[in-house]
Amino acid sequence: MARAPLLQLTDIALTFGGDPVFEDLGLVVQGGDRLALVGRNGSGKSTLMKVMAGLVEADSGMVTAGPGVSVGYMEQDPDLTGFETLGDFASHGLEPGELYKVERAGEGLKFDPDRPVGTASGGERRRAALARLMALEPELMLLDEPTNHLDIEAIAWLEAELKSTRAAYVIISHDRAFLNALTRATLWIDRGAVRRQEIGFQGFEAWRDQIWEEEDMQRHKLNRKIKAEARWAVEGISARRKRNQGRVRALQELRAERAGQIKRQGTAAMALEAGPKSGRKVMEAFNITKKFGDKVILRDFSLQVNRGDRIALVGPNGVGKTTLLNMLIGKEEPDSGEVKIGTNLALALFDQARAQLDGDMTLWDSLTGDPDMRVSGKADQILVRGNPKHVVGYLKEFLFDEAQARAPVRSLSGGEKARLLLAKLMARESNLLVLDEPTNDLDVETLDLMQELLGQYDGTVILVSHDRDFLDRVAATTIAMEGDGKATVYAGGWSDYLAQRGMVDFEESVVKSKTSGAKPTKEAKPQKGLSFTEKHRLEALPAEIERLGAEIAKLEELLSDPNLFTEQPAKFQKASDALVQRHEKLSDAEEEWLMLEEKAQA
């Protein structure tokens, strides 16, 4: 006999003031389901999860839980009103004999149960909410961005717990590696409808692209049919006074069908443009040390950062990654040692706390009120990489609609706030990008675009992230901060770091075994060839070299006009400067390709 589903949604409709969020939506969650809930930022993922949890009531339709089924929900912004400490909140609803579960989850997730609620950060509150959910052990867990504010060790702990649980769960997350490891099926919210595919997140993008391709083909066929019927209708006027009214009505129905099709949301039109080149040496740290009280953050650490480097800082929460970041860019002084900042640096900073956003300001004022973006005498325009642009037009490039322009920043979702901060950052010309936890809350498509832009960016990138997939795709150097002042530099991204750390651990075990007479248990294999990031870069460089060559040819053709200098001197100068810049970029790209090709053949 088939078991009743854990949760069933039937004919759900929900509207927030304007267009419907969902119409006639239905889905079923069965026992043992391990589901990824995916969709673009603003598509309604968190809203749907709140409907499933019973926290948001739909306008119509039914939400039915199975008999005796317990449903637990971890929201992004938990309400801790009425609790003195994080531990009080996390243990609420548990029997005295079950309190050990909170302690165990607290150790894995790294939160202090004695922390007063009033002094707890947003990340600490979320970790307490997650610990509470794990301790309650409901039959169905609803997890909204559970990896945000977790370091990689805590993510690994959570991953192991979810792999071993007998509960069903639905996860919203931007963390590809996390979703790939845990999910067996995918729920995709797209334009108010939910589709289900019995493949985990690793198969989502191929499935999505196939559906979109089929849609495009059907739309193309519909357009051709409308065009043919419209031609008949026009020709019929001169050929016959009395037309076939059935075919006319059919044409009207075809046009109504096309008008009723909901357009897919496009990809954000993000762009990064490097300003004037920095010096070859961007920054250099000489034996820097930093302490806070008795806690050693860094001890005798040295580093040289060159133009074009892609450097990632990894390590547990609280180990000092942001402190090191601030010392490298001159925002904080080391206790001893020295940091030398290079010449001609233009810094653009994405801060983890998003302190550059004021929740009470509108999106419009957040952009027009920025002194670096203000256009004198133009209240509706902003400077975007040196060029004036209408504020609403620029917001649309980051997938905000006109109605949102006058809405307060606090009304935005986490992903929308991240996109707004990216809009502010990308309006500047820069040659040094510093990104502190940039991936939180962003959807898959926006993350893909950001990775692509960082790969093409001519400047230097230093980032802090706990997203393993993102680190592998972006970083060419990884600085691992392991506590007690120790920071070690590794070549490559996260996977390369793990491989090299394994070699170091093995070498240490060999030394110990020699002194004790024991034999090592495994054979160390030296790392050869290119890292993940270097392979990706080597594949991308030929197209980049070809593009630069084409741009140089166009500029040379423009400058070959003998009248350009006398008739349009400003245009001549701009084209000349651009030609010099493109030649420099081409030279750097060819040099990089040769270096990587030689390394690949070694």
C-alpha cells in the first residue's frame, strides 16, 4: 500500500499586490525526498517555502500535511523575540533529555549557546535556527539558504548530517557543491509554475536549457504560423469581399496565445571594466603579525600580489580572513611587519556586511546619492564607468523593474540586495576587486555570469568565500588560514588546496613514521599539470586573443583616416589611447597563454 505524501500543495494561487506569484501551483513531497528548490532571484522560492511551512497563507488552494507529519522550517531571518540566549531559542520545544542534540549541533555549526540574543549577529542567529531544526528532527525539513554564514568545516558537518538523516528535505541554496552532494530531485520555479525532475541539482542546468530550447522552437513555430495567417488575411481583403471569419478568429486566438506567453527573465547585464592599469606589483606584505588580546590572527606572514592575480582567502569563521584582507588594502595596520601598497590602484570593495546599503533609502537614492556616481545637475542620471546613464535603465540591467526603483532597500530579498551592491560596485572603473563573501544569496545564473566576468577582468581579484565550486572556478592562488596565526599559500583553487594539503599531511606522517619505525600507509603523488582554474583560463584565452586582434584591426582602420586628427581630435586621441591599451592586453594575453601552454605540456 502506497504511503501518503508528507506534504501536498494543490491549486495554490498567491498574489502580492500586482502580478501573481503563483497560479494553479501543485507539488508533492514524499518520504525520503531530497529536493533542490531552484529558480531566479525574485521567482518566489522563499515565498513558496513559507507556504509549505504554513507561515504564508495562499489566496486559494490547499496545503495538506500527511497524518502526524512534523514539518520544520529554517528561515533566513529567524525571530528570536522572547529568548535571552541563542541556546534558549535553539532548545525551545525539546525535552530535557534531548538537550544534548543542541549541544552537538552547536559544536558542528560553531555557535555559542550562551550568546545573548541582543548581541548576536545575523549569522549567529541563523546558525542557532539551524541547530534548533537539526535537534528537533522533523520528518520534513525546509532549509532556506542553510550554508550562508557557515564556514567550509561547518558546511561539511551539515552535509554529513543531511546525508545520514532519514528525514526528507527541501533545500534552497546557491552552493553548487552542497546541492550536488545532497539532492536526488529538483523543483524548479519558473514564471509562477513548478516543474519537477527526478535528477539531483547536477542535472538541473542541462534540463533547464533543454526546456528553454523546446520553448524557443515552439515560439518560432507559432510566430511563423501567425505570419502566414496574417498574410492570408491581408491578401484576402483584395481577393474576396467576404473573408473566412473562422480563420480570422483563429488568427486572433494565435495572437492572444503569443501575448499570453510569459517572457523568461533575462540574465543580469552585469559588466566589469578595469580602469587604468595598476603597477605590476599590487601589494606586498613583509612578515606581518596581528593579535587581538591573546588571540593570534597572523604570525610572520609574507605575500606578494602581482597585477592580474586571483587570490582566495579560506578558513574557519573568526580565524581572521577579513582582518588580513583589511591589512592588505591598508584599512588596518599590522602589529608588526609592513604592507606596501602598489601604485595607481583603483579599489572596488564588496563587503560581507553590505554596509554600503542603507535599508531606509530607496534603490534610486542609493545610486544617485553615491558621490562616486552622481552626475552634476542631473537628478535622474548616474555615472556608470565614466558615462552618464538613466538610473532606471541601469537598475533594469540588474533585473530590477521600474516599480522597485522607488522601493526601500530593506524590502529587497537577500539576492536582490547582493545584485544592488554589485550594481554600485560595477559602476566604478577599478583595477583591484576585493570581494568578501560575494556569493551569498545569488542565483545560479548570476553566479555563472560573475565567474565569467572575473575571468575576463583585467585587474586583480582578492576574495573571501566558503563556496567551494566558486573558489575552484575563480581562484588561482589560495591562502589557507588555519588558526593560531598560521596562514599558508597554495597554488590553485579549493580542490588544488585539498590535494596539496594532503601531500603536506602525508609528508609530515612520513617524518613521524621514520622516527617511530612505522611505514607510511599511502604513496604520495606529486601534482602535475594545470589547476582547474588554469585549464579554464587556457581554454578561454584563444577567443580573448582573437577578440583583441579584431578590436585592434578596427581601431587601426579608424586611425588610418588622414582627416580624423584635424576634424575630430578628441575621437583621434580616444582611439589612440584605446589602441595602446588593446596592444598591452594582447601582449599580456599571449604571454599568459604561452606560460600556461608550457605548463600544460610539462
